[in-house]
Amino acid sequence: MDPARKAGAQAVIWTTGWLLLLSLLLGEGARALECYSCVQKADDGCSPQKTKTVKCAPGVDVCTEAVGAVETIHGQFSVAVRGCGSGLPGKNDRGLDLHGLLAFMQLQQCAKDRCNAKLNLTSRALNPAGNESAYPSNGAECYSCVGLSHEACRGTAPPVVSCYNASERVYKGCFDGNVTLTAANVTVSLPVRGCVQDEFCTRDAVTGPGFTLSGSCCQGSRCNSDLHNKTFFSPRIPPLVLLPPPKPTTQAPTTSVTTSTPAPTTLVSATKPTTASQTSPREVHPETSQKEESGLAGGAAGHQDRRNMGQHPTGGGAHNKGSSTSSAGLAALVLALAAGTLP
């Protein structure tokens, strides 16, 4: 083949290849999946008038619709999302119960154009706790957010409802939390407040596929104005308490008793046995008793002198010297008389 004809053949091949590739790309674009798209926040956001049709990006094979309904003893609301999804076709239903708050979640995915309009997004077949008008109030009051926006459910702005007991359940706690639904790359969240059974729950949650109902409980009327940034302790779990250091005076009575107790015992054991051993075992003659009395008197006087020596040192010295001088003179007189009578 001459070079000219060969170059022409190659040009035809290249042109044909580009045309085929362009037709394939155009065909894929023309065959892109179409899905309904809407977001509903306890309103009519997914009504036929507000629902749109969108073409999904390449590689998206399913359309998604998800709805989560929440019911308190004072009302019911739902959040819903429709759009282009991800994953496999199928359906998933799940019922949830959080301290008397009932929730129901439905998720459906399909692989056909505009197939995601089968779920009823406005009402759910929930089993309510009871007829509000048939039960008297139990005395508790709570703020109630049933389908209200975050702006309308701030602080003390929401309406106040009276709690009541229904279906053998006691609703005396107040709840503050959120319901969150995530589907089709969209997240919808609404606040939830109302009467619940538990009065002490802390950041409890129940979850389903892309669906979460979470919040905290409290005790006392109208206590659920804002529990998002607070921590509550359950009475079944004692909190940590810092004890004060022990006072030193608590051990003082014990120390004084141990140091003072031996003193009376020592005195009694030293005096009583000595007195008994001197008087009871033997007979006492008058002369011996007189000598003992004089000895005791002298001992007492000597003890008294020793005790008062520091106060009267001079008087005590003169008294002792005079008594010793008189005793020496009496002894000399007795010896002189004896010497005179002997011859």
C-alpha cells in the first residue's frame, strides 16, 4: 500500500474511534438516572408542588427516599429526604423507643428513574402512648417541641405541656434532644422536647440506618429548657465526691485516755498494799503505836519542812540546830548524875 492510501486509512480509523467514544459519552449522559429530590422538616417540603427531579452523577445507580417519624405523648412529626443515593437497592424499616419517645425509620432505594416516591412522608403507623384527653395530669410540666424549628425551640420559647401516665407508663421526666436523618448526601435535624419516662438519662440515643434520636432527661417541671451542654448523674451511679481532710481533734480523746489511765492504777497499787501489809498481819502495842505516830509526825513535819524550805530557809535551819543542842545538853546532865551516884 502506498503511503498516501495508508495515511488516509489511519485518519478514517482515528475519526471513527473518536465518534464512537463521543457517542458512548453522550449516551451515558442521556441515560443518567433521574430521581426525585426534596427535604422535609416536619412540613410539606416533599409535597408534589415542591418536589424536584434531578439527574444523578455518573456512577450513581439508585434513588433514595428516607423518612423518620417521632411521636411524643403530645404529638407526632416527621423528617424526610429524597434524592440520588448510594449502595444497593432494597428496603429497611425499624422501630425505636427512647424512654417513651417512639420513633420509626424507613429507608428505600431503587434503581429506576423517579422510583423514590413510594413512602408516605406525612404520617406513620406509630402506636401512640395513649389518648391525651383520657388521662389526668400527674403534676409534671415540660417544654414541648413537636416539629418546631431550632429557632422556635430555644430556651423557654416552646409551649409548656402537662405530663400524664399512659399505657401503664409513668411520664414524669422531661427530655431535650434531637432527631437526625441523613440520606442522599443531605442531613436533616430537628429538636425534640417533651415528657418521657426516665428522669435521669444522660445523652442516650437510639439509631437506625442514617437515623438517630438522642438527648438527655431531667427531673422537675420545665427543667428541659436546655440540656445540651449539661451533664447529669444517674442515682444508680454515685458521683465522685472530694472528702475534706480529717481534723486533728478527732484523735485527741483517744490520746488523753491512753496517757491518763495508768496514773490512777499506779497510785492505788502503790498505797493500798503497803498500808495493809503494815497494819493487818501483826498486833500493835501501845508503845509501838506511839513511836510510829511520833515517827509519822516527824516524817510529816520533815516533809513539810522540805516542802517549805524554798520559802523559809532560815527558820527551818534554826529549828533544827536548837533541837540538836537541847538533846546534847540533856545527855551531858544524865551522864554527870550517873557519875555522882556511882561512888
